[in-house]
Amino acid sequence: MKKRTVAVVMAAAMTIGMMVTGVSVQAGVEDKTLIVGFDAEYPPFGYKDDSGEYVGFDLDLAQEVCDNLGWELVKKPINWDSKDMELNSGTIDCIWNGFTINGREDDYTWTDPYINNEQVMVVAKDSGIEKLADLKGKNVVVQAASAALDALNNDDNKDLKDSFASLTENPDYNTAFMNIDSGAADAVAVDIGVANYQLSQRGKDKYVILDEPIQNEQYGIGFKKGNDELKDLVWDEVKKLDEAGEVDKLADKYELDKSMLCISEDKDAEDSDSTEADAEESADSTEKDADSESK
């Protein structure tokens, strides 16, 4: 009897838990809430400011999207190497935090790219390191589960990676730069946007960004595979904000190089395709008129 009672209680608890979980992780389309997963130590895209608020280019853009939709934005800091588990379990609706599309195209439902990015190497100014070849025998650090790590693991960079004395994964880029400052590491592999921000905060006279990029790539907003409805709603609002000049304003606010923004490139491509189609249609029409006259 006791066993049966316990079983009934446990089943009820599981049912309630599932109901609560279902409500808390509903996609924004249904409950008008967008839960964004982000790395809280990834400035200028997402981080905690001096007042304890989570801010950044991506988070502010997400807030403007939600404001326009009349939705609530929930900012959920996550461990970057647990991002897939968070997304697949439904505890977040999307990953929006300097998230690289390249090499992950088939793993998520992606928006179009909004930033052209590079993975670069940053070294101390007095290190004597001037090019990638100078990293032979050096100690390099990188954030765990990052695009920079993926870039170094790419076959195109095999010789470069094999030349290092060591490649160490750090939990975040603040730790990585502290390792450079202490001399525990010789170089950090990092996104150019993050590198520029770190240098502006720590002192541009202390570091050098090597001219040779490790990899060129693009940022997008990643949703769970198949979640096209939510992706389309969010991306449509991002494009509207871009057309209104709000994305440029956020780039200025966070000292992000506006030449990296590429949202409007898709519109330009569409306009170009439309212009070409109109030109072809006009040419066909002219040709038909000529044929008609000749007949």
C-alpha cells in the first residue's frame, strides 16, 4: 500500500513538474516570452555592467525586438560549452551572443547573418610576435567551446595549431587575457569584436592584434532545429530595426565597427536580384515587340 501511495505521489509530482516546465519554456510565439541564452562574460555582445545589469550589443538588440513585439525578454546566462543542452532541453529559445554560423550550419535553425567576423590572435605588445608563424613553440589560450577553438581545430589551421607548445581552453576571455598579462600565455585566439573591446578596456598600448586572421566567419541567431516560426518573427523585427538605423546606434554605443554589420547586405542582394529580373523582363518585352513588328 505504501509503495502504491509513493508511486502515485511521485507520478503526480512528475506531472506537475512537466506542466510547470512546459509553461516556463514555451517558445515565445505562444507565451510572448523570448528566453535568450548568452555568455555573460563576452563583451561587447553580452556581459554584466558595473550596475549588475546584463547588457551588450546582442542583448540590447534582443530587448528592442521584444519591445517591438510586445514580448518579455528573459536574459539567461549559460555556460557556453552547455549551450546545446540548454537549447535542446527548452530552457532557452535561442542562442544570441556572437554565435558563429560557419561550421554549424546544419546544427541549428539560423537567421541570416548580421555580423561579418574574424578570428584573430592577440599578443602582448612587447612579445616580439608579429605574425602567426611566430607562434611556433608558444603557449596559446582560447575560450572553451568557442568558434576560435573550432577554427584552430579546422584542417586549414592544422599546421598552425601543431606548431604551438600548448593550446589551453579557458572558461572565458577575461581569464584568457589575464593569462596574457601574467605571462602564463603568449597569445589568445579570439573574435575580432571581442578583441577590440578587451583592448579598449584594458589599454590598446598593451596588446597587438596580428594582421593575419585565423578564419573569416559570420554571426547569426541560432534556434532549435525546426523552430522556423520563432526565427522568422525575431529576424523580421531585426531587419526592421536595421532599416530604422537602430542597429547602427547600438554599434556606436558598444564601439562595434559598423563595417562588420551585414544585415542590409541581404536586402541589397534582394534589390539587385529584383533589378536584374526587371531588366531581363524589360529586355524580353522589347524583343517580343520587335518580333511583333517584324511579323
